[in-house]
Amino acid sequence: MPIEPKHFVYVLESTRSTCRHYIGLTSDVSARLAAHNDARSLHTAKHGPWKLLVSMEFTDASVAARFERYLKTGSGRAFARRHF
């Protein structure tokens, strides 16, 4: 039986400015966090270094993508503030 790829939605927090957060989707959280901290992402380069607040694993890529999009909405950001 083939191993299914994992899909993670993650939330990062800037260690310089704790009001700055970044929400993303990846299959390798540690590699993606390293990329953010090495300034290889244009969206996060100027606000690093970053720390991982939470990562959630999904088996279905489309569900993960929908949850990431939700977290980037106003109600999703409010949800994240309350729960993470």
C-alpha cells in the first residue's frame, strides 16, 4: 500500500513582532520553517525570525487547502487568535 503524502497547515509567529503571523500550507513543516527563517520567502523575509505556533496534519489536500484559506479570512483569523 503506497504511503499517502501528508499535508500540513501551519501558523508562524514573528519573534521580533509577536503581532505578525503567517499561515501556510506544506508537506514538510520543518523545511518550510527553515525556508522562512532563511528569508527564502518574499512574504516573510523582512519579519523573521519565525517560530512555529501550530501545525495541523490533513490526509486530504483539498481539505487542508480549504482550512488554510479559511484561516486567512477575518473569521478564520479570529478563530486562530482564540485557539492558537
